[in-house]
Amino acid sequence: MNKFKNILAATIVASLALPGIAYADGTVEVLHWWTSGGEAKAIGELKKAFEAEGGKWVDSPIAGGGGDAAMTALRARVVAGNPPTAVQLKGPGIQEWAALGALDDVQDVADEEGWDDELPPALAKIMKYDGKYVAVPVNIHRVDWFWANPEVLAKVGVTEMPTTWGEFNTVADKLKEAGITPLAHGGQPWQDATIFEDVVLGIGGADFFRKALIDLDQDALTSDTMVKSFDQLRKLRGYVDPNFSGRDWNLATAMVMRSEAGFQIMGDWAKGEFLTAGKVPGKDFVCAPTPGKGFVLNSDSFTFFKVTGEEKVEGQKVLASLIISPKFQETFNLAKGSIPARTDVTLDKFDDCAKKSHADLLAAIKADSLVPSMAHEMAVPRSVRGEFLDLVTNFFNSDMSSEDAVKTLAAAVKRAQQ
């Protein structure tokens, strides 16, 4: 890995000395993996807005692997001395590329437009390297959501969404006794990790979440609180149907829609499935945060790679300014199902779940309970995240004890950091 980094760093430096390819003013090549459904619609809005500014957009979509295929292509492009102008990138991946000297900063745009005043501090920190913006966020997704079918809940006399894991377990037991699957879930590692981190927030709170899943504190990872988190995860395992293994997340959402399950625990991209199907928030489905009185943050963003030619550099600045503008933040997030990354954008056109998410975001910023998602690559390097996913999925699909889980997890995380 170190050898690769050395080669890559040398290639980046060498490539900057090469003459740039002649492009029209404001041309950007954008590498991303938004290739289906609402994602494709959302990136289409960005393309449309950039072209309306007189620029030329070169689309470079790479499907598959939740971004893994795109990252493989990106590494090849950079090593070849031909990086894209802008790349969909997130979390620690931004810092890793910046540390290699691969990224341009857009701090002059950020200073002129006052980004620090409008972005949540926890999110702004992720977008910066050495105090300068090298990335710009397009949205905020909330990860810690319950999605439920009120008609199904009413069958067992439940009219209020649970606010503690104990309350959830009570409702789930009632659904199970009635022959209804309590929890629609897809047995894929990232989905297992999603419900795990939501459980950790609910059992331990935001401060513990940070210590265990962000700071990777060994005492937190081996604590009684973490044991209790795995105990609750074991309870959730008992509430899924026998056919959960390998199921895509949107098919789990469909189970709730079809009244085959009571709940799904998933980020707010699940809302897009309900809305696309013509379902009405508060009537056909209900949303509520999972326990924890916090906010688990996931955010999509674009980084700007070092390129030659004034036209490309100018294109980066125009794109950065466009992405962060209130008008685009509204348009994009209405299409994506998320909420604006800016905290000052009006939500008049957004649904009640989005308004709840925004209100909770502001409350979490004030209470210092906004935390970046481990499961969705906002908190830790991919190597560490991989250890979490492997262990959590192994636990979810075995009879491993909670005590053994915390010991194994702590040891795996320590290895990944070496």
C-alpha cells in the first residue's frame, strides 16, 4: 500500500507538468456512481444547472459496488496522469486523496460565499484538509430512521412510534405474535452495519458513539455498553424473516409498503422508494428517528482533483459555487430524497419527514450530538470500516456471544490501524 502511495504521489506531481488538453471554458468531467433511479435524476439536475451557466459537462458514470468500481477507475486515471475534474467522494477518502497531494482546494470560493456560516461544523470538517475546502457537500442523509406501516402497527394496537429500544422490542414482539415480520431487512454487510450503528447510538448516546465508532477507543469497544449494543442487535436478528439474506435494501422497503413487515431501519433514501410509489408521509408510511437523541450523518460530496488549464480550474470553481447555492441545494435534494447540506435553505417544498430531519439536525448541532456514519464511510478509513462490517455480519449470522463479539471487534480494529 505504501509503495502504491509513493508511486501515486510521484505520478500526481509529474502529471501537473503536462500540458492540459484544450477544453471549452467551464468544462468539467465528473466521475460518479449515481446511475439509477432517483440518483440518476439528481445528478441530471446538477448537469442541467451547470450547463445553464454556460459550461460543458462531460459525464463519467461508473456503476456498481457502491462506489468501489468508481474508486478503482479513479486510481487508474490518476496514475495515468489524467484525473477527472470532479469526483464523487466522501468521508475519510477525501482526506486520504488530499494527503497524497491530489486535490485542488476551492477555499477562495468558500471564503467569498461564507460556507463556514452555513454548513454544520461536523460536515465542514470532513470537507476540509489543512483548514481548506477540498470538497463540497451536495446533501445530508440521515441514517438513524425508522420507517413503518401505520396500518400494520394498528393491527397490534400500536399508534405511536417507539422512542427506546425497549419500546421497539415490545412492539416487535406483538407483531411477531400476530404472524407479521417485525423488521424488514436485507442481509448485506452495509445494511447490518447500518442497524448496528443506530443501535450503538440508542444504547450509548452520541458521546459513546464517537468514542467507539469514530475515535476507535479500545475501552469503549470492549465496554459493557458495547456488549449491550450487541445484545440488542441479537434481538433485532430475531425479528427478521427467514429470507433476509442478500436482499437489497429497496426490496426490504417494499415489504413495509406491501404490509408484509412493520418496520425498516434505513437511511432516508428509503423515503424515495415510498414517494416514487405514490405513498404519502404520515398516511401510508410514518418516519421517526431511532432511539438515541442524536443524528447519524451521511453526506454525498464532490472533490476537485488537480488539473492543468485555466478552463478546468475555473470550471471547478463554478461547479463548487453552483453545488452549494441555495437554489441548487433545494432542487437536488428534492430529487434525491435527502435534505440540503446548508442549514439556511427554506424547506417549504419538502415533505414532513425532511422537515423533521432538518429540525433534528439543527437540534443535534446545538446539543453536539451530530455524528458521522461509520457504516456509510463518513467516520473511519475503509480498512477499519471493513473490519466492522465483517464482524457485525458474522455476529448477525451466527450464535457468537456479545462478549466474544466485542473482544473480536476490538482486536480487528487494532490490527486495521497498524
